[in-house]
Amino acid sequence: MLSEAAEALKPDKRIFNYALQLNGALASQTIMIGDSYEADIRGAKNAGIDQIYFNPNLKSDDKDKTVTYRVKSLKEIMDIL
């Protein structure tokens, strides 16, 4: 399990850095797609990775949160990539 190997759980940036290292990827060339602001988006942001926040319900409290991209449908992701 990735979290065990990284000795961290999301949103800790160590798990994101570990995933980058495993894949030989650079944060500047990676994008995190996630539907959990706290785990996925905040963690990626802390690791210097751009984020796509998949938020189909557009919860009002999420509108003020800073993200690289915000989408409400999976089709929108294709336009970004």
C-alpha cells in the first residue's frame, strides 16, 4: 500500500512526494485529480502539484477554496489535460 510505504496519509505531502518519486515524475509536470478538498487538493498543493478539484455538487463552502482548476463534470477534465 502506498500510504504504508510512504509512511504518511493524505494530505501529508510525503505521500505525494513518494508517488512522484516512484513514477519518476516532477511536481511541475504532474496534476492531481481529486474529489476531496482536504485529502487530495490540499495535499497536492502542499507538495507543489497543480490540482483539478472534481466537485459536481459545487458545495457553497468549497467556492472560496483556492485550486488550480475546478470542474463539475468529468468531461471538463479532458479540456484541461
